[in-house]
Amino acid sequence: MPIAAIVLLVALVVSAIVVATSGGDDTAAAPVSSAPPSSVPSPVPSSVQSSAPPAPTLTFEPRASSADQKCASHAFGDVQASLQQTSCSAVRRASYTALVDGRPAAVTVAVVEFSDAGQADHLKQIADNPGGGGILDVATETGKWPSGPPQFDGAAYASKIDGKGVRIVQAVWQPGPSTPDDPGLARAAKGALDLQLPS
């Protein structure tokens, strides 16, 4: 019993000290709790906004384009082998200089068109396979890159069915090393999936 009485006495003393220290200085607490909302300094919201990263930017500038029916001759790897066995209706190609958050990249886009959507889907499966080949860059073939042709090894890749065709996109930094999983290059490749190709 004496221990329980001591614990109760200590608890009462601690409670009394807490009440005395928190309630004893009403003048210091009053200005904070009675400050009107309009007195909040305006620089706080602007400093929060200025610390946010800039909005991502992505722009494309056409470099070269072509369209013809020589699909297999503009292809390589397994994609070329497939196009040698299944003729396409047309191949449209375009090359772009892209700026990804201010960093230069090279983007190549090809749309291989068929008379039947099943053939497009088959070619997409082949092209989507890592190491399955692809379509050659038109600006590289025609010497239209201002600072020399980019190396599309390690390119970020995207593709989609486009009507009765398949759209194939590759993006690399120019200059600089590239990797297929680079977030900026992946954004550029996905953004190019919806570009209107020059005629």
C-alpha cells in the first residue's frame, strides 16, 4: 500500500506541474491562437511553389522523312526476315530531334502498313522481342543528322498497332550513352507514338 500511495502522489505532483506550466502563461499563447488567418505571411506559399521541380517538357523537331514500299530493304534482323516473306503496303519513316527536359535526343519512328491487321500484329510481336531487329533510321540513311548519326544501341523502345500498321519508335540521347530503361528516353519514345509523321 505505501508504494501505491507514493505512485499516486507522484502522479498528482506531475499533473499539477503540467497544469501550472501550460496554463500559467496565457499572454504568450493568446497571440498565436487569436491571430487572424489573413496574417499568415504570403511568402510561405510562394516558397513552397518555387521549390517544386519544373514541369517536364518534351518537344520534337522533324529532321527527315520518307515513304515507300521497300519495307524489307529498310529493315534489319528478324523484322527484315519477316518482311521478306510478308510484303507490306508501305513503310513511312521519320527522324526527329527531341528535347527532353532540355536534353537533346534523337528519335526514329517507322510505321509499317499492311493490307491486314493480323500481319501488323505479327510484325509487332517480332519487333517487340529484344534483339528482334527493327526499321532503319531515315536521317541516318540520308545524312540529315547535324552532328553525325546517333547510335540506336541501347535505345528506349515503344510500339503500337496503328490501324492496319505497326508503329515502331526508338529514342537515344545525342550525344551520350543511352539505356532502354532511361525514364527521359522512355517518355520520348512514348510521346513519339502519337506524332503525325510528315508527308
